[in-house]
Amino acid sequence: MSDIQNNLTASRRLAVVLFFVGALLMSLICLKGGGFGFIGEHYLNIGLFGIDYKVPAGKFILLYGTTWLISVALFFLYPKGLTYKTNILLILALSLICRLALIPHEPSDDVNRYLWEARLLNEGINPYYIAPDDSALDGLAKTDPFHANINHPYNPAAYPPFVLYLFSFLIRICYSTLIIKELMIFFDIAAIWFIIMLLKERKLDFRWALLYAFNPLILYSFAGQAHFDVMQIFFLLAAIFCYDRKKWFWMFLLAGLAIQTKYVAAAAILFLVRRENLKYVWILPVTVVVPYLPLIDSEWHQLFYCIIKFGEEYAFNGSVHGLLRAALGGIAPATSVCKVLLAVSLVLGICFVHPERNSRFGHDPVQGFLFAFSALLLFAPTVHFWYITWILPFAIIMQRMSWIVLSLSIGLYFIANGISHHTGKWDFPVWAQVGVWLPFSIVFLVEVSSFFKRLKYSFDSSIPETVSVVIPVKNEEARIDECIKNVLTDKSVSEVIVVDAGSNDNTAKEAENLGAKVIYHPAPPEKGGGRGGQICRGIEAAKEDVVAVVHADVDATAPVFTKMITSLEKHPDVIGGAVGSIFDRASFRLKLIELANDFRMIFLGISFGDQVQFFRRKPVVENRLFPNIPLMEDVEFSIRLHSIGRQIFLFDEVVVSSRRWRVVGYINSISIICRVVGYLISRIVKEPDTVSLYRSYYR
């Protein structure tokens, strides 16, 4: 085995070790969360400017935020190149361990209602017609261990009957909160499996499932507090799974069960309906209606009394609703306006993102689900922290960072638990609400702005089949041979174009001998030279559907180019992207650079040239997107691509030579970061002087 292969093996081992260290930390912190006690019990003392602040529930918020950071670290550290079965077993096993560690965590007081109403059903009492504090139930209440802690005991049942039937069956086995938690963990693990299957169908890396599996929002909502919203998530994911396979009967059955779990699921179901499955639509209303039949009497509307009351009379932590409530002076007018806004939004969603109406999203209902739940959560009067779980799986699949950010900032919600624990009042300070919604709003508005800008552009999203590889070079005789040979191992590569900036060695001859088309471009930087000018010439000469830019010190082998093709085929709204890279030497500092590169592309949409940028050729050529500049061409191109269409990141392992880090030194990484930041700032004000940047960088 060569030295390079030994170094690569060592680098991969380092990545595996770092991941399992992170997994161990996650398990330990979940053990801490499981034994934490009451969330609101522990203040966090913070000293600022000589003043001590006591943050209610602050220690749990710190624990929550730490868990979120570890989950993101696990996402980036997840080992590459694992087999299909290994991916599934690893993710599910670690997910189960973390959830079992959280079983001792104090459950939500909602669980008391689950158990009580299930018991009423078993006693032959209709929980939709009689509230828990009704004197007629005093006999049962005296012997019930959960009745005294039911929240809002003056309200009858609000949940759909399917959930109550399921709970009534379970409590015949064991009348305890433990069995409810076990059920939620079962549905949660099953939901993770479906997320993995949907990622597989959409040719996305399995690591995206980690942002759900280890997210503290998910862990504490379901394994910790035992909210049954995970059942809705499970049924909706299963319905999309059936949609992908055109199993229409099962799809509508599962969609109906989702509505029978949480009424809000109804807003998303319309995105599953299409012409070819219309004859199966009857399954949906039958599934929704039948569970009500045993519970209906002459006052049938009583079945929906509590859910309507909850929507009309209560308000807590709403985003748009909170602003309107402050502006209009009350809950009722704000709720009325939000109803109109929600209705209009859902109609617009059907018109513009329904799979039958817009092929831009590849006839995928996930975009519609994301749209529907976005509207619901933005205009809802009440948004408890576990409500954010409704949208998180779909935000992860569609890679919408705003909702992932909200899964962190929603941790401030627990301040209300702290205030309630110490004062008995359920209150949420305005500053805490701002802390929850402001970070999300900034990222969300950027995403919405990008979405509407992209609608102005239409590009050919037909299925791509072949790849042109453009390689800019200068004096790369020692590297060009191996680079081209590696590229040609992939059957999707139809042509290799080498653009020579004026080599004084045998680079061009070596490339020609291997069948590459060689273009000479020795222009100086002020006249269209430099790497940007070289790549522009290569793109102009390319003829295939997709263009990939490969630097000479990068080894990109099969099937990385085929994965580009399949990814673009599955995501018609994606215009291009980049590929993950690994250095040819094992080093902790180099590993940090690799992780920083991945982070920058995923969260900022900015890739560097050694990450193998790829894109659909026609829209880039037609819109003259690639910048003819000598330096920062990769950064500028990423920004321009982002304005036209969505980008995707492939977590593969193209191998990058670490020679420049060994020659120039690791301080070079700081220099690059400073130059990139300076470039991004300067381009806001005026067009940057990239020629001067070029001369400064290369001295």
C-alpha cells in the first residue's frame, strides 16, 4: 500500500474516531437530560457588566443548546463510504440508545390527559362530552394517579379519536406514563427509518437523518416528554414513502391516520393528490370519519368543541400572530387576520408548489408539505416548542436551514417552564420570544427572497446524461496524468477539457496523450487570465449536459460524476453544487479545514474550487454565470449559482493534495478566510478588484 493510501486510511480512521467520540458525548448528555428533573427548577446565573442575571430554566436551556451543537457536529463528522446496511444500523442503534437514556426525563403534563381520557373510553364514558373536573367523575378521579395533574381540566377531549383508541388499548397492558413513552420511541425510530428511505429515494446522503435523529427538539419532545406528534410525523413520512412507489391505497390510508392523529396534517394532505390517484381519494375521508362514528350523538359538534376553543381563545408564542396581537390589541382580531393569511397562503401553495402544478420540484410532495407547515406555524396563535417537530423532517429533506436554526432557538421556550415552576404563572417574556423567532426570521427571509429571485429564471431541468470535466492547469506535469485517469474511471464523463495557462513543462502533451482536449489560454490576469479565465474558456468549449471543474491536485474517481447526474435528475430545481473533499494526509488541523469547507458550502452555499464544483451547462452558459476573474472565481460563481437555483452538496471523498498547506503553511488558511470575507464585504459596495487580489495572493 502506498504512502498516500496509508495516509487516506489514517484520515478516515481519524474521522471515525471523532464521530464515535461525539456519539459517546451525545449518549452521556442524554443520560444527563434523562435525570435532569423538572426543567424549570434550575436557574442559570449569568454575570454581565457587573450585574447578575438569573435565567429561568437556564441550565436546561444550556443542556439543550449543547445537545444541538453535538448533533450538528455528528452530522459533519459522520463517516463517509459506509454500506447501506451499516448506515441504517448505525443511525438507528445510536438513535435508540439516546432515546432510552431519556426515558427517566419528566414527561409532559399532557400525558396525564392521554391516560385519563383513554381510561374514560375503557369505562364506556365519552371524553368529548365531559371534562375531567366534572363532578360526575369524582369517583374515578379519587383513585386515579394522573387526574390531579391534568392541564386545563375544565376542557373535554381535543385530540382525534384514533389516538384515544390507541391509548385505551395500551393502558389495558399498563396504566403508566412509561408505556406512552415506549410507544413514542417506537414511532420515533420508525420515523427515522422512513426519513432514511426518503433520503435514499432522493439520492441524498443518509447523514441528513442525523439532524432529526439527534436533534434535542425531537429527543425531548418525544422520548423525553412523550408528545404524540411523532405519530403524525410517522404517518406523513410513510404516506410520502407510498407516494414515491405509487401505492395509492396505503398512501391515502396513512394520510387519513395522520389527520386522525393531529388535525393540522390536513393542510398538507392536498399535496399528495394528483390525477392518477383520484379514484383512491375516497379512502381518505373514510379513514378520517369512521373513528368518530362510535362517539357521535345528537350534539356531534361537541367532538370539535375543545379544538375550536383552543384555536380561537388561546395564544402563546405565535410569531406573526404575536405581532398582530400587539398591533390590534387582542387575540380575536389577530386570530381573524391570521385565518385569512393562512387560507390565502395554502391556496397559493396549491397553485405554485403542488406536484401537479410545478415540475420545478420534480413532482415531489415534500416541498408542498414544507410550505403547508411553514404557513401553519407562522400564522398559528400558539406555537409550543414541540410544534416545530411537524416541519423538521421536511425541512431537513429540502435542506431549509431556517427551521433547523429554529430547532435551536426554540430552546428559549423553556424559560416559560422556569417562570411557571417558580411563580405558578405561565408567562413568556417578550425578549425571550424575540430570541426564539429573530434568528429564524433572518434566515427564513433570506430563503424566501432567494426562492422568489429564482422564480424569475427558468432553466432546462431535463434529465442530464453526460459530464464534461474542465481542468485548469499550469505546470502540472507531475499531476495531470493521474488526475485525468481518475476522472475517466467514471462512465458518465464523456469529455475532458484541459485549459493550459502557459505551462513550460509537458503538461499539455501528457493531457493530449490521454485523450483530453487541450486549450491554450496564457493571458495575463488583467486580460482575462488567471484560473477564472481558464475555466471560462473550458466551459465555452464544453458540449455535455453537466460541467464539473476539477483542479489538477484533486483526485476525483467513479462514481462521483455519476452521482452528480443522479442528484440533478432527482432534483430539477437544483442547478449545481459541490463535492466533499478529504486531504491526502492525516492531520487534525487538516480535518478541521475539511469540516470548515463542508460547513461553508452547506450553510452558506459557498464552495471552493478544490471541492469540485458542478452545474448544468446550458443555464450557466446562457446567463454567463461563470465569472472571468483571476481570483475568487469559485466564491463568486457559488453566489451566482445560488441566485439562479438551489445547490446541492455531495458528501463524497474526492482526494485533495495537501501540498500547498505543507509549502505555504497552515497560516495560509487564515489568510484565505480573511481574503474571502474581505471579498464578500467589498462586493456589497462595489465590484472587487480581483486583479489586485490575484497579485497580492500570489505575490
